Amino acid sequence: MDWDGMIREELGTLVPYAPGLREEQVRERSGRDDICKLSSNESPFGPFPAAIAAMERELVGLNRYPEGASIALRERLAAIHNVPVSQILVGSGSNELLRLVAQTVLRPGDEVVYAWPSFVVYPMATTMFGGVHVRVPLDESETHDLDAMLAAITDRTRIVFLCNPNNPTGTYYSTDAFDRFLERLPEHVLLVLDEAYFEFVTAEDYPNGMDYFDGSRPIVVLRTFSKIYSLAGIRVGYGFAPEPLVHAVDCIREPFNVNSVAQAGALASLDDGVEVIRRRAENQEQKTYLYSGFDRLGISWVPSETNFVWIKTERPVEVFEALLEQGVIVRGFGATPALRVGIGTAEDSRRTIEAFAAAVARLGRI
Ligand SMILES: Cc1ncc(COP(=O)(O)O)c(C=O)c1O
């Protein structure tokens, strides 16, 4: 059988998404039980108590299909954000929404502009639907270079992905920079604002995508329940888009793309604004602790508006392995001279700095 002839040629360059190492794998490798998993930008805490209760209540009804369009969740999001229900997207993680939005608009040969390094799903979605990659390097402060991204736009550009704050660097572009960008952005481009880490942001000059969304401009804003809401395992994300785009996504998504437990968990999470504030503050406290620990060890770090910190190292592979031996899992990006360190509990932070200290002691300056 000629599988190369059977499978679409452009998919040949893709590799499956590589998630961070799992705790069990590291337990086996390091022989340690006390693993700190800081590799996937997850919350170290469980789902909100009200979400757990709501999800448990759903279990007995799992013989039935979910409500197909996640209507109650869409209605609640619409009310919170003061937009019509017809402009709400709900998906199996914002990952699915990134892919679906690309699928609705990309034709083979269309150009897709995105920063690099940034979230790996942008290049994956581009390749999947025959798009042409236009990668714009982050600037020297590891931030989106919005001027360079504008300069990269042509008549053939279909999508611009902006990740704010950016994964994996944790950096953000300011309201001023974004205003200048938006003023000059041509109308034929669909702007996808990926705000997966929105709730962790404390910077005052961060541009909230929803302040720019009016339901008619070609702007999509994507958010998720996977991060501050601690629902990564159940897969639910949401977003806002002009009605024709939401309609197109509804036509091509799976009929029951968000399961009933996920819908219930997400809905209940939205009722607990106090918990969001508490978790953001906790994240901020641990981030400050990590910054000062890195400073003491002479490790250079990039200020983050997220639940992870991008540290610079010329020896990423050796440092990654040294941390792993201490039971601390971070995320490496091949030869990129940096590592992404997730923010966990106070105990995770203590262990992280201890593990970095051991790595410095062993390797010298890292
Ligand atoms: C920037 C960014 N966007 C989107 C996602 C997807 O999140 P989910 O599919 O869990 O909503 C992630 C996950 O790590 C991310 O970092």
C-alpha cells in the first residue's frame, strides 16, 4: 500500500503534539516519589469546589449525549461579557477552537503570520490546512514584535495569531503597541487573539482583547478553562468571534464537541470570581519567590504575566536533566537556550529553587 500517496502530502511535515513529561515517567526515571510537574502550564490546584460538585452531579447522566451546542455555557459567557450568544465559541479546549477557526478560513497558499517562539498549535494549524508559514521572531526582550509582524503582512495574509501573554516566554505587548498595530492592520486579515493566560495578568497596560471585540471587525478572542480554572483534564475553552465565523465553526465542529461534565464544570467555575482572584494572587506570590531565588543563583529570567517563567540558559539540555534528577519537571525546547518553568504551590517553588541550586552546584554557571 502506498501510504505516501494516500495521506495528504502537506501532513508529512507534521509530528504529533509532544506534551511535557508526565509524573509517572519521571518517577520511574528518577526513582523519586515527590515529583513537581511544572512542564505544562497547568494549575497546581484542583478544580474549583463548585465545579467539582457540578461535575459529579453530571456523572449519573452520562448515558445521554451532552447538550450539543453548550447553550447554557454560551448564554452565561454572553451575559458576563455583554455580547450576543451568536458571537460565542465553545470548544474542546481552546486548542480545538484554534484549529476550527483556521479550518474555516484558510485556503491552500494563504499566509499565516505568527511570532516565534510562540504556541506550537499555530504552525500545526497552518500546515494542516495548507497555509504558508510567515514566522516573525520575538524582539530582543522576547516580546511580540508587532511592527515586524505588520511588515510581514501581504495581500495573501489570511490569519495573524497573537499570543498575549506569550507562551513560552510569558511576555506581553502593551496597549499602546497593540493600538498602533490595530490601526494599521488591513481589513482582509483575521486577527486571532489567544488569551489563554489572561486571568494571570496583572500589568496595567495589558490590552484586554475584549475591549477591541465588537462582533463585526475580523477579530477572534480565545480563552480557556484549562489554566486558572484548573480544568485542563476535561478540555473546555471558549472564545468570541463575529457571528458568521461562529456559524461556520458550528457547522464543522463535532456535533457534541464539549462533553456534559466539562460544560457543567465550566459553568460552575464562572460563579466563583473570588477564587480566580485568590489563585492569581497566589501565582503572583510564587512568581516573586522564584524571581528572587533565580537572582540569588545568578539565573537570568524574563518577567512573566503568566503562570510560568522563561529562564535563559546556554545549557538547556543539561539543566533540564539535572532538574529531572531532583524530581522537578520543566519544559525544554530543543536547543533553544532557555527553559520554561511552571509556577506551582509554595512547596513546588521551594523545590524548584533547591533543584536549580543543585544544578548550579553541579554544572557551574548555567
Ligand atoms: C497560548 C495557548 N493557547 C492555547 C492553549 C490551549 O489550551 P486548551 O486547549 O487547554 O484550552 C494553550 C495551552 O497550553 C496555550 O498555551
